[in-house]
Amino acid sequence: MVRILQTPTFKRAVKRLRKQQKQELDEAVRAVAKDPAIGEDKVGDLAGVRVHKFKMNRQLSLLAYEFLEADDAVKLLALGSHENFYRNLNR
């Protein structure tokens, strides 16, 4: 079983979600835990980061994560819409 780790940035984003949105997010997190290669691999400054795109509230949402093979864990980094997502993730 893959462990799920969360960064403070991710936790803050989740706090703002409604109940229905959290359920849709949970489904996306389960999909990532089941197959960590599901997300798109990023390059450059974001090397090692993967981004899984999914619909939340009929809107495209992005879930950034790292797969830590040594720990057999998925570290959830950020959640949000496409607007400014990669700029904020780079920080």
C-alpha cells in the first residue's frame, strides 16, 4: 500500500474545498495512489514532479505530486486550477 503524504500548501488548498469537491479530489488521489505514473512528468525546474489533471466541479483541476520510491509514498504538493499553478508550484 502506498502512503500518502501532504505538504502544508496542499492542506491549505484542501481546507477551502466543499464536501463534493473533496470527494472528487479523494477519487483523484486514489487514482494516483493506485498508479503513481498516471500524472504527466514535468521537466526543468519542476523535474521529479508529476501533475495529474482531473475534473472537479466540472472544471479542470491539477494535482501536483512526487512519487518517493524509496519510501513507497506519494507526496501531494499542490492543488488548483491551471491559472498561475506552475508559477506558484515553482516557489
